[in-house]
Amino acid sequence: GAIGLTIRWRSGTGPDRDTARSIAAICASHPGPAPVLVEWTDGNGTTATLRARHLRVELHEDLLTALRDLTDADQVTLSKVRQT
């Protein structure tokens, strides 16, 4: 499968509005073929993965660094993505 950018959030620790806009702007400034996914968990075993409809990125180190600087470093990862 393809490789995508995954941003992980745990219930109660999601980004505030300004941070979410900054994440979207950073992703939009690195257009490319890789899908952007948001993985949310409640901490009790329930996980949902959402795929951004209008954001796709080029997976460069500067993109990952910018996102990791904005969030906790372990929240931004690369992962295999099913083709749809």
C-alpha cells in the first residue's frame, strides 16, 4: 500500500483551533501524493482513522519537522495506507 502522513490525537488532547489551522496550512504548503490521516483514540481501545479529503502531502523531512515542532513528536508518523 501507499505511505501516508498520520497525525494521532487522544481524546481530550486534540489541537485548539489555531493549531489545527496551522497543521492544515503546513500540509497545504507541501502538496503531493501522500494522504493525510487523523487517528483518534479515546484511550480505552476505541480508535477512528479519518482521511483528509482535500489535503495530500509530499513526505519531506521539513514537513515532518514542522508538524512535530507544532505538536508532540510522537503524534506525527508515517504509516501504510489502504488504497481506496
